[in-house]
Amino acid sequence: MSAAAPEAGSGFPADRSGVAILGAGTIAQSAHLPAYAQHGVGVTGVWSRSPATTAGIRDRFPFVGRVYDSAEELLADPEVRFVDLATGPEGRLEWIEAAVDAGKHVLAQKPLTLSVADLDRLPALLARAEAAGVTIAVNHNGRWAPPWRASTLLVRDGRVGDVVGVTHLHDKPLPPLVGTPFDDVPHMLLTDYLLHWVDITRTWLADGGAGRVVTVQASDSRVPGQPAEARNPWAATLSMTAASGATAVVRVPGNSVSSHPGCPFWVHGTGGTLRGSVLVGSDRLEVDD
């Protein structure tokens, strides 16, 4: 934890109180709770399907108000204003519906869903949320990585003209997958991990005058040296074409070996180019105009 955890009820600003985590597993405990502690967010409580998952959580994070016995108890708590929905994508829309019916704002982790059928339900769900006066957001937190965020502002400011192409290269080791629940997610790189890259790329294309993405192609494959127990492919390539004809590519060659790892990216436009990198201490950005 990068900052001391404040005690519950220690005078959090009103707009940072009342968060409850529904699905307080590995990601919630390794990333969400430390971030909430660092930034003074008041966590009313947490819940997980497995009591063993939340055992000792208040010893590690004393600012957490309580551990709920059920998700229903969490949603019924009047002190909960925001639900950090950190479950897997299976059944996520049902959880969101329950939170909306309880009058709670929702921050749902990505991917929002892996089901095509769920897409047809989204318009009605968003209409229910609007009628209830609550907000649903998907946590594409990658867009706030400093080089990506700065690139978004530069693209919006017209510093590279009209965007004609976006390229990303994953030149770093993959996150741990073998033996984790992520290795059970079908086509995990394409359906989960790379969604941060998809999200920021769509943003740059749209903000750079390229319009909506109209075609997508994606493939993944096993690579030499990938251990047999690694169930998911370790290489993936995803390409997009926007309405203007601008193109984008996201490339993961595998578990890259590099003495200077990073995730370099390029945003090419009619008036300039952005070149940068994110992750593992590689953050940088330059404007070539």
C-alpha cells in the first residue's frame, strides 16, 4: 500500500464516500483497495462469494467499514452510494440491474460482457439507470495512463491533424496467466486484456476525425516456448478500420523478452505523429510535427 489507510469515518469528502466492492477478489485487493486508500475514498464494505477471500481483509485494510454476508445485504445498505462491481463478466448485467434497482451508481470492470445476447439488453438497462438517476460506467482505467491521456488531449487539440493510423506493440512480458482464473477466459488477450488498448484506440480514431470503427479483425495463436499448461494463446493481433479509412493495429507477439520493456504506440496524423510508451516504467511521449 503506497499510503497509510485512513480509518473508517475519518472525514472523507462527501463525494468520495459510500463505495462498496461487490466481488472483492484478487484484483480488488491488489489494486482497487490500495488505490482507494491512497486517494482517501471511503469504502463502506466489501463482499465476495467465498468467505475465505475476504477473511482478514479488514486487518489489511482497516479503512474498510465491514464485510457483508451477502451481495443482497451490500445492495440494501443505505450507506452504499457506489458499487464497484469487480466480479467476472459472467452474469455481470444481472448484478448491474440489481444495483440500479437499489439506486446505486455502478463502476463495472471490463469486459462488461462476453455475451452477444447481453448487447441487446444494454439500451433498456441504460434507460432504467437514467430513470433511476444513477450512472453506469465501465472501468477502462487505461485511458488515464499519463502518455495515453496526454495523447488524447493532443489529438483533440488537433496537434497531429486528422488521425490516419494508430499502432500499438506489446513489447513486455505478459502478466501472469498460468494457474490463474484469467487462463480460463476464452481468448483472454482479445476478450479481456487488450480492451484497454481497444478503448484508447477507438478514442483516438473518433477524436481525430476518423469516425466510428466499421470493421474489426482479430486472431490469436500459441507461440514457440509457450508451456503446455498455458491454456490461452500468448500471441494476438487485432486490426480496426474506421469510417474515414484510417486503420489501427494492436500486436502482442507473445511473452516478449526485453531489457527495456514497454508498450510503445504511434498515432499518425495528416499533420504530425505522436510517439510514446506506457507501463513498466517506460512512460514517455513526444510530438513530431
